[in-house]
Amino acid sequence: MDMTGKVVAITGASRGIGAAAAREFASAGARVGLMARSEAEIGALAAEIGEAAIALTCDVASQASVSGAIQRLEGAFGPVDVLINNAGMIDPIAPLSRVDPAEWSRAIDVNLKGVFHGMRAVLPGMTQRRAGTILTVSSGAAHNPLEGWSAYCSAKAGAAMLTRVAHHEAGAAGLRIMGLSPGTVATEMQVKIKASGINPVSQLDPAVHIPADWPAKALLWMCSADADDFLGEEIALRDEAIRRRIGLIQ
């Protein structure tokens, strides 16, 4: 997939899937905007990638922060061609009866409202140009209830529906909008889940988690015409047929 000249905004780019996606898209020729709160980490990643990357400190829970980051990206590289809504947090992990309301609300702000803020920042320009791709990193938790994950499950379910609504509204204007459910990925989030000891996901053997570069490669593939069969839908990377189609397995 040749992304030469394309501008890609990636939220949650400081680590995990976001950082892997930044490297993957830059290797394909794209110019990438690394969006995260961790200034030092995205700065180091931008330095590693080189002139094709810009570090954009922002908090996806704030519309003003996201809009400002997108404006800085477009000022440096031009209009955004691809938005990857990747930023997310698993905390708080706790039963509904004991979860801290402030922490619960923060998770909704990041995992659900953060997706809205990203979409809201790029949709007007993409709609005017009648071109653009918006990819939302989803989760199996969007469709299956899990003990202790009320905030995460609820936010991911909302983000999955928000992605469908965005496609419903903007697909006819030529925009490509879809989701990716990567399965369990070997990231810092899985370390937190393991340490919690709550629900079956925490009991998984770490050996079953896929590497972060798999969903990164899937996101790059989703920018190709081969993925147009899935517009408005959510692609499950657990599906072996999808893995073969992307080229992750033989």
C-alpha cells in the first residue's frame, strides 16, 4: 500500500497500536501526526521517524485540544487524509457497585468522546473534499459484557455505533469509514488487565496476544480499495480469513 503524500492523524500514538501504526504508515510514505498526552514519548517517536512525523501533544477528551492538534497538523503537512481513532484506556477496572464515578466518566471522555472529537475535527474538511478515511480501533468488549469493564465496554459500544453513524451520514460523500476489532494485543493495556485478575481476559496466557504491528498492518490495509467491502462495518482481526487477506498469515 503506497501512502506517499497522504497525511495521517493517529490518536494514542505514544505506544502500542498507535506507535506501531505511525511507523507502518510512515514506512508506506505517509506523513503522520502523532497525537497523545505524552509529550516526551511522541517527541521521541517523531524523532525516530524523521521529517515525515510531527508530535502533537493533545488530550482527546477535549474538543479544543483535538481541534488544535488537527489544525497544527494540517498547517504543517496539509489536509488530513486519514484519521485513526486509536486512543483508549482500560481503567477503571472495578464492579459497577464500587467504581469511582469520576474515573468512570474519564474513561467515557477518552474512549467514546475522544472518537467523536476526532471525527468532528476532520469531517467538515473531508466532506468538502469528498475524500478521506476514518478508522476507529474497536474491541470485542464493544459487543460482549465483561465483569469490571462497565466503562470500557459501554464506551467501546458507543464508539462502534458512532462509527456506523458516521458512515451512514458521510459515506455517500465519498468518505471511507469503518472499525477494526483487533482482539487481544500485546500492549501495556494487557499488563493492567492481567494485574487486575478480574474476568476471563485477565486469565489469558500472554502468548495468545498478537503483536501490535498486526493491527497496524491491518489499519494500513484498510486504507486500500481491497477493504472497501467492509465500509461502515467492523473488521475482526480474529478472523483467519481477514488475516490471510491482509497477508498476516499464509
